[in-house]
Amino acid sequence: MNITQEPLTELTKKIQISLDKNDYEKEVNESLKSYQRKASMPGFRPGKVPFGLVKKMYGKAILADKLNQLVSDNLNNYINEQKLPVLGYPMPLSDPEDFDDNDQREQFEFAFELALMPEFELNLNDKVANYIRIEASEEDIQKTIDNILQGNPVITLPETIGADDRVSVVLAEADDKGEEIEGGFGKEFTFHMDQIKSAEAREQLIGKEVGAEFIFNFSKALESEEAAFKILELEEDQEDIAKADFNMIIDEVTHEENAVLDEELYAKIFPGDEIKDEQTFSSKIKEVIERQHVSESDRYFFTKAVDQLIETFDAPLPDDFLKRWLVYNSEGKLSDKDIESEYDTKYANSIKWQIIEAELLKNNEDLKVKDEDVREKMRSYLFANIGLSQVDEDMSKRMEGIVDTMLENKEEYQRLHNELFERKLAAYFKEQMTLQEETMTYADFVAKLNEENNNKNETTDE
């Protein structure tokens, strides 16, 4: 075997691989003998098919497979040994099927063209990047407090129905005389007074005591047979029941009122924090809201930092090779015209970022995302609510099995990997770049994003 390289341009090389009979014959014959031991053909006992016949039938395919494997392995080894900073991966200069019909030859030639990473200096210290800190507005704080008050109601069980109460009842289908129908429809369920649309029905209900028994019609109360059908959860063959009268017994009344701001509520929302007054509680809410928005600020900052690094990237690219390489690897999905029209605005930027990433990883081992990092991220997604004290050895094995199963999905693995890598890069950029901080409310932040997206779309349309 002989491997040589020669420069084509400043950033591209040609790699020539020559294979002779000694390089592949032994492996090809071993594979053919393996086929021979398994082959079954009319007129021959299993495993006794003549070697020459097996070679005639399978020789080409096995030769092609072995040659491709040898070329691929040795090309990769050569690139690693020569420490060639390859951009993308090599592109064959000849049709890989050319040799299929030439199995009589004893020597084969394979040629590849590859692009090299351009040399450039990446200095983050001279980069200035905007960082938006999202500040909780008074409106945001009050809205959150209101939601907390509504979400933690004070519940009482009054003896009579009020206008905003929840009512639990027992129903029995009644005839036109108000008598319960033996074997008729019956149900226990709960409804809220807000669902009662008829003023007459509301008047009938309000003030009724627990235990009261009377005739009630839901289709009239809801002013809709369809609504009655849904609230009673009837089957398709029970449409007539939706408009029926019911003997109804009030079983329980539940009244809810918003919580009040007191130390009991503060302790419930922030256990362990000794909050004594509304001002401290509001300050804590503000802190929580702003902490929740940090990931959005970081994501915006990261996007802008990446855009700046791409815009200021000043190293040359092997554009001619890359355009051909993109078409080749699209497997017929893209044409030269497609690539040419979007190369500068889309593909070149993606390649620049690939080069920048490689440079960052080359000089910063801590930025690399390890397999265990991805596994730990998946564990946190799946088992965040399980305390370590609850996990014994058997449960731990089962949990790891679930993690293994989830990460068999390559797309999910890559998604988690990318998420972790982006976080590492964002933190690194924040350390290395000079930050110009800007503070705004979340509403202003969203408006800014929408404006930028609209401007970007208008530019794209042009």
C-alpha cells in the first residue's frame, strides 16, 4: 500500500491511495471461504460449493467491500498520523464504483480531495458583547403574587350554596311527575356555579342548604342540551338524558377565596426563608423571576456573540471545494445553483462557525462535553424529583437502564449534547468577552426580539 499527498491549492490537498494484491487478497479469500462454508446451492451439499463458483458469485461484492473498508481505514489513519487539520471530510475524486467491473486487476488507485482548516487567531478579549439583564417590573411581580394568591386558595365548606361556589351533588333521573325512575340514570359529580348560565337556575341554587333535595334540569340551567351532554359525561346513546329532569341532592359545597399575604403563605412558598413582611416577600419574588430569565438572557447573548465571531472571522475559506463538497454530500438534494445562491449567507457562515468551534475546543479542554455530562443531564430530566436517599442499588440499575434506552436515540443525545455545549460556551464567552450590560423588562425584551426577527425576515425577503 502506498499513500501520497500533494497540494492542490493553499487550503486543499489530493490524497492518493494505491492498493495492490497483497493488501486485500488475504481478507477477500477469507471472506469467500466463510461464504463457502455457509453456501447452499442445488447439486451441492451445504458447505461443499466449489470455491471458484463462490468467488464467481460473490467475488465482486466482497472485493468492493474490502477495498472500501481498507481505503476508509487507511485514509483516516493517514490523516491522524499526518495531523492534517481537515475541514469536513475528504471527497472522492473518482466514482467509488469504477473498480467493480475490474476485479481482475491486482492494483487499485483511489484519489481524494480534502480541505484544510485555515489558520487564524481567535481572541475573545478584544470582543465587546451586549448582555441584557431582564429586570422584573412591578407589574410582573404583582402578577406573580396574584397567581400565588389564586393558586393557594383558602377552602371552606359552607352549609349553603353561594354565587361562586363548587357544588357536589347526587343525581337520579326523574319522570315528568318528579318521581325517580327505577333503574334510570344516576350520577355523582361536581360543578361550579360559574357553569350555570340561566339566571332562574342560579336563583334556584343560591342559598340551598347541604342535604337539600329538589328537581333540577341541566339543559335549562346551562341553556344548552350539548353543554348538559358534556357536563354529565353521557354516552352517544344517552342524548335524551341531557334534557331530562333530575332529582338532585346537595352533597357538599366548597367555597374558595384567594389566600392572604401572611407569614403562613410566605413559609409555604419559600420554605426555610424567614420572611416576615410583604416587602421582603415581593423582593424574593423579584429575585426568582429574574433568575428564571437568566437562561433567556444567556441564549440571546450567546446568539449575538456567535454572530459577532462569524462576522469578524477573517481567514480565507476553500470556497470552490466547499461548494462542490456541499453538493456532493447533499446526495442529489442540492444543485450547484442552490449552493451558489445561499453560500455566502448560509453555508459559509455555518462552516466558519465550525472552524471557530474547533479552535475553541482545541485550546479549552473544559469546553468539551463528555458522555457522562450527557448522561447526567438525562438523569436530571428523568429523575429530578427522586431524592438520593430513596435510591437503592436495584433502583439505581433500573434508572441507568432507562437512561441507556433514552440515549440510544441519537437525535436526543445530540440535542442534550448541543444544549450543554452551548451553556459551556455562553459561560466562557461571558468570562472572556467585555460585556456591555443593558437592563430591561421582560416585555421590552420580547419586543426587542420581535423587532429583530421582523427586520431579519425583511432582509431575507429582499
